[in-house]
Amino acid sequence: MTGQRDRWAELTGGQAGEEYAQRFSRLAESGHDVHGEATFCAALLKPAARVLDAGCGTGRIAIRLAALGHSCTGVDVDPSMLAVARREAPTQEWLLGDLARLDALGLDEGFDLVLAAGNVIPLLAPGTESLVVRQLAAALRTGGLLVTGMGLDAAHLPLSEPPLTLTEFDHWCTQAGLTLRQRYATWSGDRYDEGGGYAVSVHSRSAV
């Protein structure tokens, strides 16, 4: 740990839960599909899979995946986001915790899929990114999948400049025993072209 606040906290002050939830509620009411990430992940999973939503926010994705029959645990460092998740799905498991200290939460390992959507990786505390990737990889069963979605330029991030590159991210994944399987430009599965501003990546955990 670096002792620094994560970039999300710097942006929001840890008070964005209700506003974030209302934003997606308005999108849904206007006819937008707000379940793209869940649909993408569900296509990769066998029935009744175990999913860890790392940086789950208000629980939008984990709640949808649970409705599709999967067992979902959500972890987030922002209490205001978790308050919404707990209100919307009180019977699901929601844990307050730092992803850089995921092992301290006492989670059972062996998840089929670990998800880090919504720019979770770029919004981590500076200097913790590679550690978080290792923590997420360690939560997977052999052959399990790490699915991430992240902006790679200012147009796709709430930041003036990207804090990391895909090359760096892939290197951290390799160090953590992960292998890149697929990469797309959107959660709808559009082809990713080198230099694109957003990447959805699927890595798998290799045998130890």
C-alpha cells in the first residue's frame, strides 16, 4: 500500500452512491440497456457460477448476475456505493474493503469469474495497480476468468490523462499468472483495434 487515497475517492469524496444509482436509473428509464457487462459475463459462465464483483459500486452488475442464477459477492471501498447495493439486494453478500487487501476479507478462493468493470483498475490508488491484479488473480480457480473494462484515454475516463497503458496492465496480469484470452472495444463485443480508447479484456488463470 502507498498510503494514498484511490483516484475514485479523490474524484467523489466517497459520497457518490445515490447520484451514481440515479444516473443508471435514468438511463434505464430512457430505454438504454444498462446490463451490458452482466450479459457479457453471463455468456462466459456455466450455470450457478461463483462471481466476485471487485469494485462493485452500487451492485448493478452483481444483482443482475444473481438474477440470472449466479452466486455473486460484491466488494467495494466506498460505503456510499455499498449502502445502495445493500438496500437494493439485502440478501446478497456485500463487503467493504480495499482491493489491495482483498486477502484480508477472508473470502473463499476459487471464483469462476472476477469482474473489475467501471474503470476500477484506472481509479485505484496510485502504485497499487499491480498488487490489486495479483489479489484478483489469486481469488480465481485455475481456469477462472478475470474480466476487466477500462478507459485508456481522457475521453473514456473521469481523469485528465490515463494512469496506465494496456501494455502495463497485461504485464501485471502475466506476472500474476494470467493469460489474455480475448479483448474487445465494448461490452457488446466489438473488435478492439490497437490504440482504441476503451478495452474489455478477458484473462484466464493458468495452472500453478
